[in-house]
Amino acid sequence: QVQLVASGGGLVQAGDSLRLSCAASGLTFSAYIMGWFRQAPGKEREFVAAVSRTGSVTSYKDSVKGRFTISRDNAKNTVYLQMNSLKDEDTAVYSCAARNAPWIGYHVTSSPSNYNYWGQGTQVTVSS
């Protein structure tokens, strides 16, 4: 059974930092690209960041570039999202997702429909 468990969310003030983690099990982690998505109340789910199988290629939503960093540790079956300079508009439930990739250099994708597995997410609340 595939499980993706996100953690690390919390309540912070604008300008603060958080690091989210997503621990995967039940799959060959290194064979999957990993992504982070978020959904705020009353809003559509949106892409945040994604990383290739080896961590060499990343992709970000424009509004988080320079502030967020996605990374992975294949030895720990874990993907991370380091979030700096948090803003009120970053408030959302953050979920990790995985999709199988046919080769090492397979491109990352921002489309939710392309991901095979999803975690339940962790709440991030930013106050000013």
C-alpha cells in the first residue's frame, strides 16, 4: 500500500520559515518524481513545486520562486519543501504527490492529473 505522509506545517508569522516533509512508503521512491501542491479555502488546488527522480531538476510556481526550495532524500524516501519569507497568501493545506517516471531524467510536471498518488496534506497558516 502506497502512503504519502506530510508533516511540518504550523502557524507562523509573515516572513518566517517552515520546512515541510513528506515520507513515502510502499513504492520504489527513486522511480517517482515528487510534487507539492496546495489548496486554500474556497480556491482551486494549485501546483507549488516538483522535483525529478534524482533531484537534479526542479520546477516552481512563479510566486514562490526564490522563496521555496524543493528537495529529496532518496535514502530516506522523503521529499521536502523549504519555505522562506512566508506570506499571508501562502496559507493553505500543502499536499505531496508522486508519479512514476519512465527514466531518470524524466521531466517534472505541474499537472495534478499526471500524479499517481497523493497524501492528505499538512496545514500551513501564515498570519501578519
